[in-house]
Amino acid sequence: MPLTTPKVNYDLIRLKGGLDQVTPTLSLPPGIARRAANFECSITGGYTRIEGYERFDGRPSPSAAVYNILVCALTGTVAVGNTIVGLSSAATGVVIARTGNDVVITRETGTFLSTEGISVSSTNVGVITYVQGVSADGLLDVTYRNLAADNYRADITAVPGSGSVLGVGYYNGTLYAWRNNVGATASVMHKSSSSGWTAVTLGKTMSFDSGILAIADGVTLTGQSSGATCVVARTVLEDGSWAGSNAAGQLILSTVTGTFTVGENLRIGATVYAHVLTAPVQITLAPSGRYETVIANFGGGTANYKMYGCDGKNKAFEFDGTTYVPIRTGMTVDTPNHICFHKQHLFLSFGASLQFSALGYPYQWTPLLGAGEIAMNAEITNLLILPGNQSSGALGVYTRQDTSVLYGTSSATFQLSAFNTGTGGYAYTAQNLDQSYVLDDRGVISMSTSLNFGNFVPASLTMNIRPFIEAHRNLAVGSSVNRDKGQYRVFFSDGSALYLTITNGNMLGSMPIQFLDTINCCIDGEAPSGGTVQFFGSGNGFVYQMDLGTSFDGEPIAANISLVYNSIKSPRILKRYRKASVEITGDSYAEIQFGYDLGYRTAALAQPVDTTYQNDLRSSYWDEMIWDNFVWDGADIAPSEIEVSGTAENMSIRLSSTSDLLQSFTVNNIIVHYTLRRGIR
């Protein structure tokens, strides 16, 4: 009788759906994750090991560092940290690795030449045999790139001062950060630059009244009796009018010479413009606020965008990259918590009070000029412009327990309506993507689900990860969106985060993230060159740029996924597992650990250990590379052929990666080879 070979079947597992902690196992598709960390749902499908983050102060980013391999015939000593100089080319480079005759350099200036001599500290140490460029070995390539990144990382410093970063703002391609000074007696605004963080000079403010003639920015005023002079950086009209000869407000001064006298005339030449109401005082910032910023344009045209902000400890402010203007609303305690630009009004919240400026005038807060106040029934936690066109757009006003919507375009038409009683939002967690999202007690809520389900659990987009939400919701400190990846992100004070991926209004899944550094505040924006940029300020005083690099600021990224137990639609049939194929995409060297649990990880079966598999996913295209810095015959997609053995009714697959070398990669699908056996008796 001829022998028959058991039929080998193939089960395709599409990795999608994200994390699910509560749905019964047999009710889930096989690509759902039961446990996960530092993988995200890709907008194009699959699970992507997240990109890293790296410290930022305006200097070159570590991940942008490149290396070059010089193959040399050495006659002297060349050590890591040395600077080598080409004797003919005068090119220089810093040594980051030395292996045999290979000298690996970064910070290269000029171009080294084959056959030229090289020196260290003016001593000849050998000759370059040839310039190799990048390594053809994938592991060596990412190792050298990592060493180059570490060399640049050492230059980047924390924001000067003490304590946590209090806030970050992104304006005109420049990052700003606030931190307490060394004695924690004041907070200081800093600006990123090519030389690192620099403190922003805030200038002085002098109040005026009895304004007769408009005072232009940039003019020099003289005190009629004192003879003191000042250069006006910004004229802030807060009340009255020039035409009525009763203009009042403040002057932001870039320089002051002499001592002004209260009540004296301010003149240009012999012409009187206004009177001094209060003498000039230095603008300072009280410590320990939490800064929130928006970009607004009250003047029209592309040149009139400015940054506005508040922190709950100081007056709101306007900043144009040079001049800092405290905005005086007239409140006894003038320290707003939240800020928003809507319908050409500046909105500020003071506890449960929602206030707005005059139409088109962020400096004017008197009702006679169109400013106003709306009382809420609880402290405001978020202000968010809701998606819509010019006529239908509205303002979402959140408290911890309720959501309201402000309709209208001015004080004459503003009308506040209760949108949902019982569903609100944690502070700093409201964001717009395709629609509005916020973190509530029940999880992440969108406007549409809140409208359809009210304040019940089905309104939550994250009801399938309720244990995570319940453990972290009270730790929420901020949120952002990454439009390139279609993600709403909410961050927690313990360094964890939750990434929700959404495309065309469809929820693709949510995944938890765990950073090594704590998160105190965050911001997202659009870089001048296009694309999303994301930053967060940490408790250690550093600001980090997210979605960049191969590590957590030099430390390994520990990532893992454990898929749900998969019985291949036959939970009572034993299968003999034979093999697996894991499809991975990326553009660099990748390395994963593959493991699996059999039969609900029963002790009756021998459970295998995880095994490491490598893939070199580097690829290059004509006209998209630098000569000697690319790899021939690279591939950006490749299957890893995995050895699998064992017999059980189901299997749960584990994928993990712990490294500071690897760029982001995506695991798309897994194909499991198996043979059906008998039913479980």
C-alpha cells in the first residue's frame, strides 16, 4: 500500500487591528495583538516598530550623522576620538571606530583622497589605500551609523535651568522651550539655534495713557522732563483710540536709556505722542507654569503669523520671534490656563471662565470693543477648533465631565450649546485629525462616537484596551497628532503613550508605547520643508524630537508583540506546526526575535525559546543616493524563513526587538505551515 504524505496547509496571518486586552480569544482575528509595546499600527497595514527619539537643541541631529570608511596602511597610532587630517586634501574627520586597517570617521570636512597621507596632531600616521564609503555588511553599517550618531549626540544639551521642561512651542521652523532658572525663582524662555539653546530677551514694558498720535514700532521716544529715551519694539493699544486722544496701553521697549518720570510727555522731537503712566519694568516670568501655545494671524498675509501662549502662572503672551508682548486682560489674577485662536478672536480660559478678545485685536479685552466672557459650570480643560468650513466651524470647550460647543463668529452671535453631558476630556488631550479626539474617563472619544453613543462605554474608540486606559488615564499630560502616519497620540507622565492610527475615518488600531524618558509636555508642527515634526519636553530638562533615529536617545528600543492564540478556525483540532515565514519591510538592516507559545502555553508541552533572525533591507535607486554611500542589490522587502515545530491546538506568535541600532521596520504578514492532526479527545 503506497505511503501518503500529510497535506501541508498554509495560514496567512495579516497583522492588523492593534492591541485587544478584553475580547475573548476565539472571537478575535489572528493578527490582533494581546500584548504589545513600541509597535504602532501602520497606515498601510502591518505593525511597525516605532522610530526612536533624540535630544534636540537646534544643532545637527544625531540621526543625520554619516560615516566614511578609509582603508589605510598605518605606520602610527590612530585611536577612537582622534581627528585625522589629509596631508594633500586638508580634509578632516573624527575617528569613531578602528578595525584592522579600516579607519571609520564622521564629521568629515572636505574630501579624503586615495593614496594621500594622513596625520594625527601633526604626526604622520599612514597612507589611505582607498576610500571605501559605507560598509557592505548590514550589521556593520548600522553599527557605524550608531557610533556617528553618538558622537553628535554628545554636543546637544538640556535646556539651561532646573526641573522639568515647562513647555515647548514650534514657530517659523524654530523650537522654543521654557524651564525654571537654577534657583527656580523664574521661568526662562529659550530658543533653539545652530549653537544650542539661547535665552530669549524679553525686554521691558512701560504703560502709557492720553495717547494722541499713533506710536509706530521701531521709533525712539524721549521723556520731555527726564530726557530719558527708549526704542519701541511694539505698541500695544489696549483701550481708547488715537483719534479720540485717549489711547491707552503699553509699550514694549527693546532699549531704555535714563529714567522716565511718571506723568511726563513722550515725544518725538517737539511733538507729544502720549503720557507715561508707569515707569519701564523688566518683563519676567513666574516659575513652574505649564505652557500651551498656538499660532495665529490677526493681520492677514503670510508675514503676520505669531505665536501666542499661556501657562497658568503668567499673563498670556504674543511672540513674533523677536518681541515678547504680555497680554493684559484686566483680570485680577491674570494667569490663563488654556488658549485658542478662533474666528479672529483670541480665547483664554481662567478656571471656569471662557474669555475672548475683541474681533481682530488680541490686545483688547474690554466689552465696549467687542470682548466678552462666558461662564462654564466647571474648570475648562481643553479648547479646540472643531473641523468645519468658514461658516460652520465651531469651538469645542471641554471640562472634565462635559463637552460644549460655541457657535457664532463674534460677541453678537456667539452661542454656547451643551454637546454632551457626562463626556469631557483630560487637560491637554484634545486634538484634530480627521475629526476631534480627546481622552475621557472611558478612553479616547471622537466627536462622532460621542454624538452617536453619548456618555456610554461604546463611545470609546479604546474600549478593547480598557485595562490600559484605567491604569493610565489619570497620568495624561499631553497629546499630539502625526498626520503623516494618521495618528492621534496621548502621552502619560510615566513615559508611556498610546498611539491610535486612523485612516479615512476608520480606526486601524491602538498600540501602547513606553519611552525611557518621562514626558512633561509636547508639541507637533509642520517643518518648513514639509512633513510633521514632533517634540516633547522631559523631566530631566532635555527636549527630544520624536519619530527620529534608531534609539531612545542612545538607549535601546525594547519592542514586542504577542499575537492572540490562533487555532486556525479549528480550536479542537491538533495541528503539527512545521514552519513560518515572516514578511518584513524597511530600508535598513533589521533583526527580530521570533518565538511562539503552544497550546495556551501549557506545561504539558515543551515550549520553544526565541530565535534571532536578520534581514538586510537596504535598497538604493538611481539618482537617490550618494556615491560610495549606498548598497548594490539591496531589497526593501524580504521574508524571514522561521523554523517552527510542535503539535498543539493553537499557537501564539511572539515578535520582539531590543536594539539601539535598528531603523524602523514593519512586520506585514506571517504565513504558518501546518498539518492537521486528530481532534482533542
